[in-house]
Amino acid sequence: MPSQTIADARKAKKLGFGAIELNVRVTSDGKFYCFHGTNGAFGDKFISLDETDISAVQVNTVTSSYIDQCVRWNTRYNDYKTAPFRLETMLYE
């Protein structure tokens, strides 16, 4: 299952954790997202909706619009097949 999702933040809160680790990535248009990657790239944790291989794509070379519209967690769990979450959304949770 993916990590650093809204579901994870809610579960940590429910379990009484006072803090969670967030790996922050910045896009080419200056938006911040929370997810593990591989050396600044998306790695194998993500898929592109158009089925192109994005594992080696550097996050700082794409826009937030691209992530929101085209990138999803690579998982078999339907509840987690979402775009990565922005930092402000994770902080709100």
C-alpha cells in the first residue's frame, strides 16, 4: 500500500501519533507534494494514466497540473489509486 496519503495521516491521528514523516517534493511550478520517490524521481510507486513509464521522471521537471491529472499511486487497492497529495492538504489533516 502507498504511504504518505490522507488515509495514512488520518490513521496516524486515530492511533494517537503526534507527528508523521512527510517527504516533500517540489514541482517545476513551485507546488509541494508529499511522497517517497527515488532520487528525486517518481520511482515505481506511481503510474501514469496514459501508461507511459514515469519511474525515472524527475518530479521537479513536471507541473502540479500534470501530477494532479496524470499521476496515480501504483497499487492494487482502489482506495489508494489517487494522485499524490499536496503538502498543504497533508498539513491540514
